[in-house]
Amino acid sequence: MFTQFITILILVSIVGCILYGRRLIKTEKVDAVFGNPERAKGGTHWIIVGSSAILLVWLYYSWDIAKGFYPKSANELCQVAKVNESLLGLKYQFPIEEREFKSTSIIKIENKNLSKISNEIQVSQQLNSQQKTILVGFVNKTSQLIPLLTNENLMEMDTKIKIKEMTDELRLLSSNFQKKDYPFETPDEKSARQIAVSEQGDWGIIKVQAGTGSIENTIEVPLIAATDRGLKFQAAAEELTIINDKFFKLRNHNPQFKNSIKQLKEDIKAYRKDLSDAEEIASNYAKDIVKIARRIEFASIYPPSALNEMQNAIVEFDNLQKAEQGGLRFVDIFLFPAGTIVSSGTSCSEQGSGRWLPKPSDTLNKFILMSKPSVGYKNIPLLWIDMMDVSKIVGFILPDWIADILPGEYPVHSSDGVVKQNFKGKVLKVVTGDFKLFKIPVPYGHIWDSFLRVFLGLVFGILIGVPLGLFMGLNRFAKGFFDPLIELYRPVPPLAWAPLIISVLGIDNTGKVFLLFMVSLSIMIISARAGASGTQLSKIHAAHSLGASKKQILRYVIFPNSLPEILTGIRVAVGMCWGTLVAAEFLAGTTGIGFVENVAKKYFQYEVIWITIFIMGMLGLLFDVTLRKIIDKTIPWRGKG
């Protein structure tokens, strides 16, 4: 129901916004000339169209629209796929979807192989005339096996009866298949099936294991028929499987063929036994001839008209089952783009874009479950609030050496085994957070850990990189001293530093934050240096003429002129930090978005992978939008000089 509402809402939004935009173009007067940035401002309705179009494509190609409007369609297509799989083996033997009979194809191939090996034997320089005569004789005897199988007069009555029985079974299936109450379920069978259907769940349902809170695997496609139409195809598939097995167990082996191939095998075996080690070439040719004979023996070769009635019965049923699908065929064509539901043995699966592109409804459901502290991902929610005592924050901020520098000694236990606190001991408790105060809400979870790592790495990079970059842009010594160091490590990819930094600083937050600091540092230094060195000389001379000091020139001239470059550098650094963070969490870590994606990749949890991609995109967008607002407020003159 939710998917239906969202789909209709998206379509209405797209149509409405397009109509509004066209009307606005006709009525709006734009005084700005071409190239003026003012012409690009506004246009919220086009943002809605673009976002809605992306979401609509996702809904369509993930097959979520099919799931929302036809929730039983996957189950019915599963039963249809079972029928098609059972029919495929039979149809493969006839010129229905193939160009010729399977028997004809096999005969052509094996005759070609026999002709080829006969020519090789006759032109071989490593065989004597006697060996050639014997081997060519074996080839001729093998080629004579095929007419023994294709001659209708030699075909055994028992084989004809079995083919007729299978043909009658196919015709009976076609007759029953057209009846409304097929497969003639009893009330008890129907009740048992309904119970099984209720227990198997729905298409794409997500289950949470009771007690543990862990997310179980998503049911891709329910197997047991949930509708009357699906039941009809399921029963037909079971009957077709039986007929299919009978047909492929049947062999058109008449007494003449059996005697001929038995004699041929014995003759070749005796011939190879008498050959010496030096006559390996002749032995190999004889071995190849036996292989061809065995392929002919196990192939389904019949006289040309022996299977005509069976072919007609298969075509008749195939046409009936296609007609019985009715509107389901149109659902499959239009709502299952780039694939369909396929059957493999007893299971069914999505084959196409719906397999690797998770449905928005399933993704949202799993996102909600992963956000709950009772479920989460690896027992940690994506983002939640935890009540933390303020003492822990105080203990984290205050260094322990504050207590160490105080005069006096720490308390010592008495002979009674009691420790009485003195002033120095009480201070130690405060700086280590070993006391109770009051609790405040603090965010925690995978998203918060990744966000905090990026934020800290970026802040440290700005605090050190911007002053150093300005210094390098204004001072010859600083530029000459620091430039080689920066340019030495800047071109090295962050992933090259990651193993070294993580192995030295550990897999906790310290190593990851330091890696992100290194990424943002070089970007901020280059941005600040470019901004400082790019300040117009006329502005600096004007400030000198007005009596400004060096500090005032830096504060009111150089730094404001450097801000556009610095803020642009921050935007670049944010993107680099996110990319590096995910890679670092891939390599080592137990929390964070990269860690979640890495684990999900191992277990092919596509919904989780797409959730992490969406979260990273949204967090990156949040950073970027915030920076855009800061840029608009701090440097409103940009582009207007």
C-alpha cells in the first residue's frame, strides 16, 4: 500500500511540477542577461522533478512497483518458471524453439567427427597401413550404428508404447489444465497448503530472529503457490517433471544396435590391449572412436517421425500455458524490466535488475530495523541516543596529569583495609571521570562514528593547514621549507598510507582520524596558499597607504581574499575524507558505515550495501549544503567583483 501511494504521489509530482514550470516560463520575466548567475537561482520544482524521476526509476527497475501493485506476481511467475523449466528439456529435443530435432543435430555432429577422424587416420604418417585399415573399419562400424537408431522398422514396440504413454500423459495434462478446479485439491490438501503459504512469508519479507534481534535473510521469492493460478502451474510443473524424467531415461536401443555396439566395444578393447607402448597413436585413435560410439549410445536418437505426436502434444500444452497466464504475461513484460523470475530446481530467484537493485520498501524496512537499538547491525544501531553521565565527558576532556602535579601523595589503604580519600585522590577521580553527576543524551552508532571521524579529521586539517598555507603564501622560508614535504606525501593515495597508519596507531579512532587529517591537511594548505598568493597587489598597496599594520593587512585584506579558495578547499576535502574513511573502515574497524558495507558485501546483503551508499551520499550532501550556506554568508561578494 505504501509503495502504491508513493508511486502515485511521484507521478503526480512530476506531472504537476512540469506543468507549473512550463506555465512559469511563459509568465516569468527574466531581466538578467545570459551568463548572469541570477538566471540559475530558484527552480525548486525542477529539483522535485529530478529527484522524483530518480526515485521512480529505482522503484521501476527494482520491481518494487510490481511488488506494490501485484504482490503475488512473483509467486505466480515462480510457478510459471517451474513449468517453463520442465518444458525446456522436452522442447530442446524438437524443432520448437530450436531449428532442428536434437537427434538431427547429434547425428550431424557425430558424422562430422567420424569423417574428421577417418581423414586424420588415412593421412597420418605415424600409422602403418594395417593400423589404418583396422581403425577406418572401426570408424565405419561406428557410423553404421546411427542407421540402426533412425530406422523406424527396427524400433522396439516397448519404446513406441512408452512414447505413446508420455504423449497421452501430455494430452491429459492439457485437458486437465483447462479445467477451472485443476489440480483437484481436497479440502484437507487446500487447508494444509494455506497454512504452508502463511508460514512461508511474502515476497521480499525481512524477518528478525526472536530473542537475538538479528536480521534473518530476506525471502527472495516464495515457493509454494499462493494463488489458484499459481497452484495450477505448480501442479502442471510437477507432472511435467515426471514426464521429463521418463523421456530422458528412455533410450531407443533395439537388439541389433545393442549387439553392434557391444561387439564394437569388445573389438576395440581387444585391439588396444594387443598394442605395444610404441603404438600409442593408434591406441588414442581407437579410444576416440569409442568415445564417439558412447556418445551415440547415450544420445536420444529416434527415427525422424517417431516423436511427431509427442511434439504436437508439447506444442499444444505450451500454447495453453501461455494463454492461461493471461494478464500475468503483461505484468512480466511491463513491470519486470531487464529480467524476470526464474526457476532452478525447487527454488526460484529474481534474475535481472531486481536481484542486485534492492526494492525501496525492503531497503526502508531494513534501515528502520538497523536503526533500532534492539536490532541494529552487529548489535550496534545506525544512529541512536544514549544517556551518558557528564562525568565521562569531564574525564575525557581533563588530562590525568592535573592530579599528578598536585602536592602530596595519593591515599594508601589502612591496616583495616579501608582507603580514605584525600584531596589529591578526589581530584584524580574527577579528572578520570570516576564519579556520578547527571546524564545527558549523546548520539552513538555507526553513522555517528563515521561522522565524528570525518569531522575531527577535517577540523584538525583546517586548524593546522589554513595557517600554514597562509604562512607559505606570504613567507619565502616557509614556502621553501614546507613545500617539498607537502608535495612529497600529497600525490600518494590515502590507501597507501592506511595500512602503515593503522598498524602504528591501531584500529581505533586515532588511526582513522589521523589518516583523514593527512588527507585534509594537504588540500587546506594548497587552498590557503593559493588564496594568499593570489591577493591583488593593488589592495595590499592601498592598505599600506592607509597606514594598516601587517596584522591588519592579514586580517582585513589577505584572509578575506583567501576565503573563497579556503572554503572551496574544504568542500573538496570533505569528499576526499569520506572516500578515505570508507576505505579505512574497510581495512580495519568494528563500527562505521564502511565497516557495515564491508560485512554486507561478504554476505551479499544488497539492501544494506545500498543503505550505506545512501547514508554516505546524504552525509556528504549535508556537509556540502552546510558549506554552501557558510560560503553565502561569509563571502557574499564572490563572483560580483
